[in-house]
Amino acid sequence: MATVSGTSDGQPVGPTADTSEVIIAIDGMHKWFGQFHVLKDINLEVKRGERIVICGPSGSGKSTLIRCINRLEEHQEGSIVVDGTELTSDLKNIEIIRSEVGMVFQSFNLFPHLTVLENCTLAPIWVRKMPRAEAQEVAMGYLERVQIPEQAEKFPGQLSGGQQQRVAIARSLCMNPRIMLFDEPTSALDPEMIKEVLDVMVELAESGMTMLVVTHEMGFATAVAHRVIFMDAGEIIEQNEPSEFFNNPRHERTKLFLSQILSH
């Protein structure tokens, strides 16, 4: 986490974002947990193919923000529109959005009693109604993409943390999502396993996937993000493209955060 590395010219890798089409639009969004105002007047537009890294101190609301995008958390005010569908209490809309949005958590969330292959084929078979043989073929393709096809018949408990997280990424990709959300995907990993997961995420970024990533891996942000967003106390404090964000932070709170995180 100490060094900020990226491409030689400091520009994001892979295709640029399609600036013509907004795929996520959040307008005046508020979220409370009881009396606690966890998200305050969030306004954010994400373009198709854009890669955004969200950072900030613990408790700043960044994980809650991305969990609101697929209704794992329910917002109380404002609007969230994902690929043309507004996120309301309408179960049909929630199902549409969840089928288009993949999510990877810090704790993997794999089913321990299912093999790696079964974990990956479960949703395509039950949600997409994909024939089992086709789902297995798709799953093996993604397991090869994350470089662990040989683990297909093992159970999650037989894998390292880095391998389990790569399975979780493959499982999300099996649903062919248009958007991928990552909630601190490397925070539960040993340091030597972090790179293998980040490498998979870089490769995914290069394919043009729309990505929102909550992470403190600033090297990843420099190499991959089109935009870095800094949150504190439930608000978006600052956002900019990576080189400007890291080299010329404008807000004092951002400067303090970066001085702390980049010195470790």
C-alpha cells in the first residue's frame, strides 16, 4: 500500500469510458441506519465502461454506497437508476438490476458445501435458466480467465484466500454482468495474495467492464481508475482523475487521508 504504481504515463489501462452513456445515476441520495445519517446527499454519475475507485476512512459510508446500488442496503431519499431501471421497492426492478450487477465482497461469500464449479454455475442455472452443461462451460471459461481452472472440483475450504476471492470474481462474471461492484476485495487477504486478486481485476478492467471498487490499494487506483472518489462522514468530499487526485488533492481532509495511507 505504500507505493503508488501505475502505467508509465500515469494513464488508466485499457479502453476509455464511454462518455456518452450514463449507466448509473445517483441523485440526492440519503441513507440512515436508525438515527445515524450514513449517506448524505450523494450525487454521482457513472458512464458505461468507467472504472471508479472509492476510498476513505473506516465508517465513511463507501461500502454502504455501493451496497445501495444493488439494493443490499435500502436508501430512504433520492433516486438510483441503474442501466435505465430505477431502484425502488419494486421486487421486479430489484431482480432486473441484480441480474446486471455483479458484486464481490471482502469475505468471499462462497457456499462451503458446494464445489468451486457448483458455486459458479448455481446462479446461471437458477436465475438465467441456463442449461447445466452450458453453465459449466461458461464457468470453466471464467475459471480459466482467473487462472484457477484446476480448482473446479475442490471445495472453497481447500483453497487459499486469494484463490477463493478469484472464484468469487469468476462466479460474478458467470452472470455476464454489465457492472461489477467490489467491496474491499483484498482487505481479508494475506499480503502475498493481494497481487493475484488485483491482477485479475486489472485484466477485467482492460476488457472495458464498468467497475466501482472500494479499496485502499492506491496503486490499483493509479493504474486502473478513470476517477478516484474520496468519501468522509457519509459525503463525497472530492473526486478527480488519479494523477490529479494523488498529486494535487484540494480538500484538507483528502490531504490528511492520503498522507496517512501513502506513508504506510
